[in-house]
Amino acid sequence: MKILVIGNPQRYEKFSPGEEIIGRYDVVYCPVGSEDEELLRAGGDADVILADAISGVSAYVIDRMPNLKMIHSEGVAYNKIDVRAASEKKIYVCNNKGGNAAAVAEQAVLLMLGLLRTVVPGHEAVLAGRQIERKEHLMVKGITDLADCAVGLLGMGDIAKATAARLHAFGCQCFYYTKHRKEASLEQELHLTYKPLDELLPMCDIVSLHMAVNDETVGFMNATRFSQMKRGAYIVNTGRGELIDNDALCKALEVGTLAGAGLDTVFPEPVQKENPVVKFAEDNPGKILFSPHIGGVTTGSFKRMHHHMWENVRRIEFGEKPDCVVNDIV
């Protein structure tokens, strides 16, 4: 059986459940960003595609791979895969649901704490010999405890649930919004209170994004929704950069609607110096805390996700249905 991997071969070698797993298949690699024709030249006869979560698999490629039975995201996201084209061909599309939930939740909390404690400006002040000056400034300005923050979670998938559990340990009051309210037992377990969006935004000190990217959520945080937020609040995004309108974010930070933003993801990737959010951050130090989209790429996460991917490859090999299928295949 042939496997087309769109991703880093060193990563697959490192996190494979065992050398014999990859060794039993004909595995070919293409880097992220490969053109469709390059993918087809390398793996047009492949049975399975394993794709980096930010790598696209187009209808053009799907239509020209006669042996293809499964496309598997290396991560949780699968919005770059043409799911409709795969469904029409009866090809499974799978992801690693929940595989990196704990890791991304940690990243979300890290960004919240980093913003509240102004970690980067503090680091730079110490390097510049201005430690006492910075300390005196913050004692007068004030430092907000995370425990004193009302945190609103937009979305309530595995990552949001893991984030809620960690925030409860800090003593936060947590609210959430999602299109379909969750069952009361889950709200009680995670100490969550449901609020409609127009109530949640103006009452929360921190809003954390945990929604999937789809036609309804691209640009979800736009000028209107930023204007509804509590003045001086923070936005944290460990979901996908597409959830935020970049220009609207910069404007909200500029006028003071937002005190800051913690961003593990910025649209588009790879993020370039010319990106308006990056340029704004350079001109307004301390307003934005970036991390390079590493929330879900911890060693533990990759071990779990690669084990799951190769188990699904085994299922395909033996004619079984894989799990974590995101499209409707009868």
C-alpha cells in the first residue's frame, strides 16, 4: 500500500510508533506547499494521503488519484482539504480529534498570563537595565490576576473543554458561547455558564477563540464584534488565524477597545513581516503577544496523533473503517 505524506519526513520518522510501521508501506514525501502536479507525480497512485494540518488537498488532486481511500490530517484542522470532493469519491477524511487538546489549552493559558503580566515588555526592560523602573510602573498601573478575570470561550470542542478545566484551577469565572448549547452535565462538570454572544462579549475580560474554520466562522471576530467587547479586554486565538479580521483587530487595538491580543495563529500562514498584524505589533510594542503556531505541536501531542494516524492506515489496509471520520461516507 502506498502512502503520500505532505509534511516533514524527519517528523514522521521521529514520531512513528515504530520503524516497522512506516517500513511496511511504500511512503513518499512532498513538502508543505507543493503544487498539485508535484503531489500527483510523487503519489498519484497512493492509497492514503497524510497531510500537514495547514496543507491543502484539492479536488483536482482527489479526482486524479484512483486508488485513494483516505485523507488524514496530521492535526485537528482539516479546512484545507476539499471534503466535498472526497465525499463524492467515497474517500474518508479523518483528523486527530482531541489529540492536542491539552497542549493547545496550555498555550491559551500561557498567552493569557503573558498578556496580563506583560511578559515581553518586562523581559526587555530587564535586558535594558530598567527593571526597577518597569516594576514601579506596573505597581502603579496595576497587574490583573487571571483569577479575577471573566473568560469567555467561543466554541466548545475538545480544546475549549481542556482550557475551561485549566482556567477553573486558576479560579476564573468561565462563560462560553457555541451555536448549540451543551448539556447541563458538561456545564456543571467544567463550571461553565452559557451566554449568548451579545451578552458574553461585553462582560468578559478575556475572549478565547476555539472554533473550527468554516464558511460561518471566517472573519468571525470582525469590527462589529470587537466593538461589542468590554473596553480594555484581551483576545486570545489558539484556533485558526482565519477566525479574526486582521484589519479590525488592529483597529480595535489602536483605539483601545482591546488592551492586547495573544495570537498563536495569524492569517495567512506562513506569516510574513508584511502582514498587517505583524507591522502593527512592531509599531505598537506590548500590544500583541505572538507564538509561532506551536500550541498543538508538543512531543506528547505528536506521539498521540501519529499513533492514531498509523492505526487508521492499518484499518484502511485491512478494509476497516477508520475513526475520527469528519465526512459522511456510507
